[in-house]
Amino acid sequence: MRGRPDWHVCHETIHQALYQGGRAGLSRELTRRLRTGRPLRQRRRRPDRRSPRFVAPALLIDRCPAVVEARSRIGDWEGDLVIGRGSRSAVGTLVDRRSRYLKLVHLPDGHGADALLAAMIPLLDGLPAAARWTLTWDQGSEMARHDRLAGHFADGVYFAPPASPWLRGTNENTNGLLRQYLPKGSGLTKHDAAALAAIEERLNNRPRAVLGWRTPAEVFTTALAG
């Protein structure tokens, strides 16, 4: 703050100031200016009230190799679903931690565990082995068949604890960018494989400050070639 460099306002204070007020939340005038378009903040379920979703044993993110945190190689992916209106449709997202390179998973047959598995396997088979080290996801039921995906990653599949999206921050940020093309409250079935490929291309060729203004595609392909 001016005159008091030791003072600062954290993002949570700003959020509370914006959303505090009437039950209706932010006005339409304000929500139009937000990328999420969300008039109210969503409450998250308490972690201790969530039940385990997987039959096959799962590894938590704290078991990940240290190299994943360092972002020193390509092939360490974070994954999630972008959900459409009424949870009736979804698009899978995979983001490489180092390069921010994006792969979208077309899910025309729903987003249950079997549908996700069927869509993910050919996508992963299309990636070079050198670009498949780890996958980190949340504990959504769509990953109940994670044991069938683990063999595609040299160092395995890992899961973030419930209600901890910041542990998959690269994916969360990318999903925010995707909402420009896949708006909240819209049906996602209208986006076929070709449309998703076009969105991938746009985001993978967008220069990023975090990459020194290189594009995710440039960083990803350069690392593979090296």
C-alpha cells in the first residue's frame, strides 16, 4: 500500500470484498468482467465428509518424485475434467507442468470411469514415451480405472488430496483459460474432436509470460527434440 510497503492485500481479502453483500452475489455488470462469470463463490465440501472413490490402491501426490515439483522435464502431466451444464457433458484436460502444453480429451460417450479410460488410452498412445512420466489428478470418480492408465506413465499416476486444487495449479490455471472457449453453464457436446483440436492449437501457440514469452508448443517440441 502507498506509504506502507510492508502492508499488502492478499487475494482472499479482495475476493471477500467483492463477493460480500446481498444473497444474490455480484451484479451482472460485474460478473461479465470475470473470466469465470460466477456471481457467487462456491462452497467446497469438507474433505472429511468425502468417501474414498477407488477400489484399486492410489498414490497421493506426496509420493511423487521430486523432479516433478522442479518442472525440469516434460512429461509430468496434471489432469482434470471441465464440466458442462448440469454435469451432463465434460472435456478432459491434460497439461504438461513444464511447458504448459495442453491436450484435450474428447468424451462423446460421457465422463464416467470407463468412458474416460477409453478416450485417454489412444491419446496417451499418441504421445512419445519421453513425454509420459507422471500424471496427477484429483480424486474424482472418473479416475476409478486409474490402474489401467498407470502403465502409460513411467513414474506412475498420483492423486491430490480432496479440496486442494492449488496442488494442481497448472491445470487449474489452464482450465480457467479454457472457459473462454468452453463457458460455464454451457453444454460441451457441441464441441467435437475437431473443435477441441482447434482450441488446443490456439492455447498451445499463445505466448506465455511464465515461459519467457515462448509458446507451450515451442517449449514442448524443443524439449522433445533435445
